Amino acid sequence: MSIRASAPLELKRLGRRLQPAIGERTARWRLPPSFLVVGAQRCGTTSMYRALMAHPQLLPPIFHKGVAYFDVSYQRGWDWYLGHFPLAARARKRHPRAQTFESSGYYTYHPHAPGRIGHDLPEVRLLLMVRDPVERAYSAHKHELERGFETESFERALELEDARVEPEIARLLADPSYYSHVHRHQSYRRRGQYAEQLLRLQQVVGADRVHVVQSEDFFAEPERVYAEVVQFLGLDPFVPASFDRYNARPRAPMSPGTRQDLEAHFAPHDDALARLLGTTPAWRR
């Protein structure tokens, strides 16, 4: 167990408060991320992040799985962002070809995040995780309900989504510094429209720098999918001791009528994704 993992809770909290200021002052000596896990939300990103953390070449950000810089903290500046990553000398002492990364699930969906990533990290590689968008929407609703960010039933939240989210998209596009709680926490269908998000990512960094992982495949064949990710990232071959599934929650079955409506909604988006991937999405095989 690492010293950080075994530290008392109060010490960890103090470290989280102090780290941004300390990191910002030492930004020039820190290792920038070579890749990002950019989402999508509720698609297995935490499980992938944990599996990647096990790789001996990889060091995570300090104290946080995701820095949330390119979406909601961009105004804090580049030095603030770099301050969340390990010191380059220390990282390379651990491994001569060490890399660092972060995982922020809002990056792929936020309208300004892809462009910011492409501008600030032009050589970055991106991991995009997707899953059955019907299941993703239902899982996201339960997640937001448990966090207190949603109060409506799933069916009512779907009814309200357009009226809630569309004005927020307009505000975000008009003002890059605007923060939208609604856009971030109450977008259920839109976050599952993967093709349009994947296309934006490919346009800013290049299609060869975006790797799509289908969570159904990852959980069914973790060794194979992980090996493909490791190869994409240019890492040494490695297999973790185990592949654990994080943040999976039991929930009541979805209404058949709601499922049918969502499947109809997502059908053209899944077709568009299939064209980009060159293969049928796992949930439609």
C-alpha cells in the first residue's frame, strides 16, 4: 500500500487543499499527460482507470482521478492544470518512459473541451469508452438521483431533457466560461449520441489518436481489450493481476415502453457510430 493510500483522512483532505497551489508553483517541472480518458460517463471509465493505474509505466494525477480542467476549470490556467501531475524527474526515476494521464468523463460531451484539448495537447491520445446508450442513460439517471442532482423519475427526466438542456447548450456556446449544472448532470439521451462526440474528437486530434473501447467488450474480454489499449498508448505489454468492475449498481428494471422509445431514438446514432467504427456496436450485435 502506498503512503498516500494509507494516510489519515484529514491528512488527505489537507493535501487536496494544498496541492493545487504547490503544484501550480512547480508546474514547469511536472509531467504533462500523454493521454486522457475522456468519457463517456457511466461507461466503465473508472474500471479502465483502475486497470491503467496498475501499469508500471503509468502514474495517475495527484489526489484526483480527473482534473476536470478542459471542461469546467479552464479559466484556472495551464500551470494550475499541470500542477495536478507528478514531477517529471520523480516519474522518470520510477520508469524511464513514464507517462501520466487523467480521466474526466465530461470532456467528450462538453462543447468546448475537445477544441481546448486539441489546442493545448496536440499530441495527446484519447480513450473514449461507450456502452449501450439505453443502459447508459438509465444508469446515469440513477447516479444523478443518488447524488441529489436529479429529482424527477427517469421517464419525466427524459420528457424534460430538451426543454432543460437546449437553452443551456446555447449559453455554453455563447459564453465559454459559463458553467451549466443542467447540461452536465441532466443530459441522458444526448450523452449517448456517441457518433457526434467521436467525430468532434477525431477532428481536433486526428482519428488515429482516438481509441474507442466498448465497455461490453471490455467486461467480457478484459485481457484482449486492455492489450489493445496498451498497444494504442505505446506502453510496454502488461496484464494486471485482476480486472475489477467499479461503480456497478443494482437497479429496478426499465419500463419496456421506455426501453423501446430509447432504442428507436438511438438507432440512427448507433448507425452513425457503426460507420465511424467500421463495425456494429457491441450492444447491437
